[in-house]
Amino acid sequence: MIRVATIAELQTILDGERQQGRSIGLVPTMGALHEGHASLVRCSVKDNDVTVVSIFLNPTQFNDQTDLAKYPRTLEADCALLEQCGATIAFAPSVDEIYPEPDTRQFSYPPTDTVMEGAFRPGHFNGVCQIVSKLFFMTMPDRAYFGEKDFQQIAVIRRMVEDLGFPLEIVPCPVVREEGGLAMSSRNTLLTAEERQTASQIYQTLCKSKELMGEKSVASLHDWVVETINAVSGLKVQYYSIVDGKSLADVQDWNESDDIVGCITVFCGSQPIRLIDHIRYKG
Ligand code: PAF
């Protein structure tokens, strides 16, 4: 695996690969890699001749500077994992390399970027579109891989790809879960062992709610999920939304769409750590 830090170096290598007709897969990450990221990299390695993994903790998508400050940084361990997974290039640029000037571009894809995470983290998806579009321009991949854990992020990125006409395929990859069901996330390392166990009740509750959907309306299932999770000491729901899986608009009735997803954000523990997850009810 080659480690590069500059855009010029990355592009020289990729131009050479493209001239030989080799396909390129891109896995954008913010580092602190875990088994969830590894599964994206393995998928890309299987589908493409060359796999580029970007490791860049993107400041423009953090509306909360304390969240950015406490985000884990583990570059050496990240590169060791990527090597094991068969990645071709680890691209780990500095902030100045990516943003020599402040990025003033504005992206707007309502309702996908205004509801849920968009409402609670103003500017977050604008920052995601800034960095992901830059990475797409820099690497011009054939395919780009994103974890379904960030369900809303994929919907926003799809809109951006459509809007800007990027000639690439977005490949969503399934959520990888810890033993108790907690969705793998770089933020999980900030939880104590006890908090991790508590947090596993988020997904367990979502799974149970799926079993109950035949006997409850959308509104009463929504309330049941919120009340059940809030009853667990150490967990506090920020929002729970039951939405159409494509437009992300709220649904009121189970018959309204054949693609229905419940998306949740929960604060866990004393710090507290913000955890997101989702469950597909239909589709
Ligand atoms: O999902 C993430 O880790 C980030 O939002 C991404 C896509 C790497 C952009 O910084």
C-alpha cells in the first residue's frame, strides 16, 4: 500500500492507473477505522483494480468544535488495517492541502439535508458535500463506497452526485454491528464497556419495534420506541423519525410508501456520546 499526503502525488498515480484501463474505487473516511470501514474497503478491493482510502477528519462538517476535538485520531493503526484489507493507496492529506482557501460553496438538497441530522447539526451536510465533492474531483473514481449506518448521508450524497453529474456509482454497504447489535462507529471507542452494553439496547429496541409494527400505527410505534429507549438509564433520544427511505419525508401511515425507515439519534453516557442508527420497516 502506498501512503500519500498531496493531491498532486495522488493524481499522478491515478492518471497512470487510468491510462492502463484500471478501475478505481474510493472509500472516504475520517480515520479511526474499525470493522465497518474494513468491510467497505474489502468491497472496493473486490470490485476495482485500485482502491483509494481517504483519511481526512473534515473540519467543515463539524458544527460542534468539541465533537471535532474529541474525535479519535489513529493514523498508524488505520494504515495497518488498510494494508491488511488490500487497499492500494491511503490518502491522508492535511487540512491546508484540502482547504488552501475557505470553502464557500453551498449545497442544498431539501428535504434530504434539512431533516433529522440536517436539523440538529446545521451545516453538517454542507460540509459533507464540500469534502466528498472535492474527493470525487481529485480521484474521479468509478465507484465510491459508503456505510449504510449513515443512512441520511447516502441520500444527500446521491442527490449531490445527480446534481453535479459525477460519472460514478455510489455503492452502499450494510451496517456492521458489535455483538450486542450496536452499530460500529468510530465514536464507540469513547464509550465505557458498560455504556457500550447500554447502547446495544438502541438496536434491540428498533428490532423489537419491527415486530410490533403490525399492531401499532406509525405515531404509536414512534412513541413506543422513544419511551422504551428513554426508560433505559444512560440513554436519551434526540429524535426518532419514521420516514420514506428515498425522500426522507415523514410518513404518517404504513401504506404511504413501500420503503419506510426509522432513523434515530440517541445520547449515551455521561459525556454524552451521540449515536445514530436506523431500521428498515419496509423495502
Ligand atoms: O462518513 C464519514 O465518515 C464522513 O462523513 C465522510 C463521508 C468520510 C466525509 O468526511
